[in-house]
Amino acid sequence: MISDFQPKVSSLSILKVLNHRCIIEAMENPERAAFARRLNELCDEKPDEIPPAYKGRQVALATKFHVTPNGARKWLQGDTYPAIDKCIEIAKWAGVNFEWLMTGNGARRPGEMYPTRAIAHVAEVMMAMEPEQQYKIAQMADLFAPPAQDNDGDAANSPGKRASGGQ
């Protein structure tokens, strides 16, 4: 009976009432949909741990991250984001940058920010240093770098000028 019908509307739905008829349409959130695509890509990269989509993926993901299969399904379909602690776990498990996982911005993997592993290592070590130590390392790097050219094509001032931003 139509009078018994009580539509439920969640944050994922829009309720439209036209001529006394209820039409419920899902609203897609582009950011969550993009997150779901990235999460599915990461799962595809780990076939030994996570089965293909629609072949047990949500149960395997749920088991891996200690959530319900329904919760994992919502992540994989872009209905919800995982809790922040789960997002951190997922990023570590997949070996990707947290920012990339959540937004798609930045480098996918930590080493992809730099052209070589050596440069990535130096950057990682420097990030743990105090600013004064970082400045000293930058000055030392200037000693090995080819001279920078100014706007007139002349060599820029002495080493250390580049590390201090020319000040």
C-alpha cells in the first residue's frame, strides 16, 4: 500500500517529490569516487593479498583492515571514506603517499618525487633535521653544484647564496 511507503534519505541521496511520487537518486561525490578508484588500483597491484573486484575483494580488504565487509564495500564504491587511522594504514600497506591516496595530488609513491633514490634519501634525511642543519647541508651542496646563471647570463654570486635564496 502506498501509504505504508516511507522513503529513507541518506546523505548520499536526493529526495525529489514530483506529483506526489517519490524518486530517490544517488548523488555521487566526485572526491569519494576518485578515492575509490585509487583504492581499487592499489588493490589491483596486490593480487596475492587482495582478490579482483567482485571476487572477494571487499571481504579480503575488510579482513586486512579489521572492518566489516559492508564498510570495505563502501570504501571501494566511493560511498564513504575510511576513518583517518585506516587511511594511514592503507597508505602504509600500499607504500603510497597519504596525500596522494586521499586527494590524488602529489607523487603516488615517496620515491617518485625525486629523479633518483639518492636524492630521495637526502631529502628524507633533511626533513628530519633542524632548519639550521638543513641550511648547512644546502650550503655544502652549493659547493658541488654548477654555478647558477643570473638574468644576464653571468655566474651568480658565491656558494651559499643559492642556499639562502640569494640574500
